[in-house]
Amino acid sequence: MDLEMLKFRADIMQRIRSFFTKKGFLELDTPALSRDLIPETCLEVFKTEYIKPWSEEKVPLYLVPSPEIYIKKIISQHKTSVFQLSKCYRNIESVGNIHSPEFTMLEYYHMNVSYMETANITEELFNELLPPKPKTGSDPFAFMRPPFWRLTMDDAFEKYAGFKLSSCNEAADLAGHAKELGLEESADNPFEKWPWDDLYELILVSCVEPNLPKDVPVMLMDYPAKVPCLAQEFYKDGMFWKERWELYCNGIELSNCYSEETDPKKIREYFEAEGKAKTESAKIPHAIDENYWKNFEGFPKCSGNAMGVDRLIALLSGHKTIESVLPFLI
């Protein structure tokens, strides 16, 4: 990376900090190592150990894939809006393009708001970071210039896959659509054997995401509740949905936002179900705090957003991959 890019990266990081500080958010600096993690079957982690002096007892530790596990403990105690720019670590990730095993994450949590208010503050952040819109001629940053185009997942499936998700409560419904779309299946593992969430993911990545417009920022919102996550739930059109959105700019996923789940019972159930699945499927199993749900006794209403900073800087600097904006590649 040349000196000008180092300066550009530093400037963006400083402007992000300034934006949230002026909004009254408290900046956090939580540990990169943890004794346990939130179970997420969609990712793998790094494991290490701490060797105690004298006794040489070995304590298993894990590099955090996100600062969320610590941030929510602070929110539980202090109930204040917070943000953090931190290094995060995810194993079995490719290097280059838009992925790296070590990357920079921006996470911010806003008290007493839902995911829609967080969309508004994210638009404000983009307006702060983007250069002014040209008075004449084309806008080179139109693909990430607010306002975001808000598109529900149900409407996105109808537009790009030809059917509404709300009409597919059973896995067999999605299996039929996957066949009609000509998606590839194997003889020993036909779509009829696939669970609902795997079929949904296949159609999403094969038919929906590649066809999202690249000339405007797209906020893909209201995800099916059949895909577990720690977001608030609502019922509409015969199906349960999650108050969640993901932001795409130029076809690149930039951030993932929830109206955060606050019910201790639902948190406990999530940890039990995802923890069991993680134990059975993970290449690198990790410890799980069975009492983490207790942090949500009296947890405030809030919304959190996690944004990939390296991807953001790449887009702001006119690059298509993160390789050019990382000081070093692993």
C-alpha cells in the first residue's frame, strides 16, 4: 500500500470516529481474545491458548469474530449508545477480493431505536464520508449515495427468483422453485432432502444477490425468521420475519443490521439451538457461555449494525477489492 492510501484509510477511520462521537456514542475498545463466543454456524473461528506462568495451566481462548459478545455486556450494564472500530478474525476465509481472515469491523448500537432508525443514521454516515454530489454530470458515487433503496426479502425473491418467500412455508415449496430455476443438485442429495434454510440460501446467492442493482445502494430488509439470528421478530403475510437488513453497494455486502433481540428466554433458546448445531458441525468448536442470556434481563431496546470497514474504504477509494486498501495481506 502506498502512502496516499495509508493517509486515505486513516482519514476515513478518523471521520467515522468523529461522526459517532459528535452523535454522543461512546467509543469502546474491547478485547480481541475471549474464553467463549456467541455460537454462529455460518462462520469458523481461531483458537489459541493462554499458558499461566508457574503452573503452566493452559486456558483455551478464541479470537473474536466480532466485538458483539463484549459490547452487549457493556450495553446491559450501562444502557448507552456505543461504537467500536476493531480487528475481527474469521477462520477458513479466502484472502483477497472482499475477504480476509483478519479484517476491520465497525459496530454501532443505538439505544431506543429500531433497525429503520439505524438505516437513517447509516445514511447520515455515508453522506459524511462521501464527497459532495456533482452539480452537473454523472455521479461516480451514485452506487452508494443515500437514500438507500429499501427492498424486502419477500419482494426481492418475487422480483429476481419469480416467487414470494411468504408462499413457501415448507421446504418442499422451495425445492420445487429451485428445480424450476434450474439450480444444480446432485443425485445423492436431491433438493427434496434439503432443509428450508439451505434452499433459501441457495436461491438467495444464486438468483437474488447477483441481480441486485449495482447503480444504487440496496437495503435488503425483513429476513425470514426460519434463518435464526438475534433480531426482533414480526408476523406478516403468513410468515414470521426478522427486523434485519443488509446493505449492498455495487453488489458488495457492506453491513448487517438488527433490531436487537432483548428477550432473555429467546436468547437462551438461540444459544442452546445454535450451540448444539455448532458443536456438531464446526471445524473449530468453541466454548459457549450458558449464562450469557442473563445479560438480557433488563436489556434496553436498541439496534445494532456491523459494517466491513475494509470494503467500505475500497468502495470510497474506487477499488473493487480490499487488497489495495489493506496495509498487509496475511
